[in-house]
Amino acid sequence: MLKLYTHPMSRGRMVRWMLEEIGESYETDYLDYATTMKAPAYLAINPMGKVPALVHDGRVVTECPAILTYLAETFPQAGLRGDDRAAFLRWMFFGAGPLEYAIVNRALGVDVPPAKAGFVGYGSYERTIETLHDALAGPAFLAGDRFSAVDLYLGSQIGYGLQFGTIPARPAFTSYWDRMKDRPARLRAVALDDAELARIKTHG
């Protein structure tokens, strides 16, 4: 049994896309930020009081990159583990660490003085973006010759970044996102979350 705890305006969208990719049946429990996400029943699952969280046969997994990696490894028949394991892990953690924090800090207006760059894991926003850009300038995918969970994760971050202007619309980024944005599993996931978002806006 797989159960996803999520909200349609959250990183849970990445996990739903992954669940649609692996093709296993799953249940969805949509939570509200102010109420059910902070209720004792959910805090027993994730004391952080945030989504997404995945429960699989009684085991709890939180944090998007951990959930995506767990699903890729638990359901290898989906072919999403990546052929190059070192590259898979390298870029999954790059997305969870340097890229995430560089983008968030920039969006929040956090200015890290050059003399203090060593105190943050990403050094600078510019170096982080250049590193990712160079990695995507050649290969079609990050961990081998085919799409894997790490492409889903980094691709989602790039897609959101292009949409909201936190990642520059450079050819390596736009072409990478173009290669995956119309995958059938992603379109199914988007339709499901968009329908729930519309319901929330209509009924509260």
C-alpha cells in the first residue's frame, strides 16, 4: 500500500508525478496547511508538519529527493533508478542542497557576501547555476541515456524556476525541461493536482 500526503500547491507535485511514472496504485490524502497538516494524526507521520510524506507498508518517507529515490529503488521495474548510480546520487543531492538553497536564498533576498561564501553549501547562486548549466549542456539526461528519477527532480526544479524567473531561460535549461514536461505521467499528475486545486478554490 502506497499513500501520499500532499497539497496541490506543494513539492508533493513531484512525488505524484513519480507515482504516476512507476504505475503502482496509491492513495492520496490532501491536507490543509493550517489545520490537518498540523493535527496530531499527521504530526505522528511527519513531526515537521509539512508535505509531502509517503507511507509504504507502514514505513514513512519524507523529503522529496528521499521519496523519489526510495520509489526508484523499491520499484526497479519502472526503470527510474538511473544507469549511472554515481551521477544519480550526485545530482539528486545537488538538487536537494546547493540548487534548492541558492534559489530560495535569492528569492528571499538573502545576500551572502563573497568573503562568507564558504559558510554556505552552494558558494554563490551564479556558481550553482553555471554548474548545473554545464552539466546539462551535453547529455540528454543526468544519470544515463534515459529519463530517471533524478531528471524528474531536477527537471521539476528547473521547470518551476523557469516559470517564476528564479532560473534563467538559457537554452540548456529550456531544452532539458522541454524533453520531459509532456511526459504522459507528468500530465496525468498535473491534471489530478490541478483538479484538487480548483476544488479548493471553489469550495474552500
